[in-house]
Amino acid sequence: MNSNRRDFLKQGLLALGSLFVIKGGISSVFAADKKAAAKKGAAADKAAPLPAGQTEVPATDAVVAAIGYKSNPKDIDKKKYAQYKADQKCSNCALYTAVDGKNWGNCTMLAGKGVVNGNGWCGSWSKKS
């Protein structure tokens, strides 16, 4: 291998390594901006406080995921759940029983897993009669 080829490979590897360092630095700046924006948005979308002694259903629960429950309607995948309508929410569902007015309640589908947000929605929504 001659020195020209070695120099070319060294410079190429150095340039490639520099790209990874620069990209990592730029990505971390944008990630910090995204985190700040998400935190600001979360504060604006903050739900009413949970009733004393209650916990919200865990988003990681298999049943919660299977029925597509979302405590914030903005998070609903409208392509996957085309049946969703803006006026449908947990508080006007037949499966919902209020715990503290209309902010939080129990859902028959998620019995014993915690309370659901009255403004939430899932694919099992059924009109209250």
C-alpha cells in the first residue's frame, strides 16, 4: 500500500469521525429544544389532579394498549381509530363511572387498573344512554 492511499484512508476516516461528532452535537441541541417544548406543552395539557388515593391506568398495560386508551385526545391515532369523533370522551361513555365529578372515573374495560381521565377516549367507547 503506498503512502497516498494511506493518507487518503486516514483523511477519510478522520472526516467520517468528525461527521459523527458534529451530528451528535447538533442532535443534542435540537433534542434539548424538543424536550423544553414538550415540557411546555405538557404543562398546558395537564389534566385535573387525580383523586386522593387513586392512580391513573398505566399506559404500558396490555389492555390499555389493546383498546387504544389515551388520556389526551390529541394523542389518538386517528388513522387507526377512524371511528373516533371529537364529542366522544370517557365521561360520556356507557362504560365510565365518575369518581370525582367528570374529571376522573373508573372504566369497566379497565377495572382494577386505576382511573381514567374523563376527557380521554378508547376504541371501546359506547354512547351512554
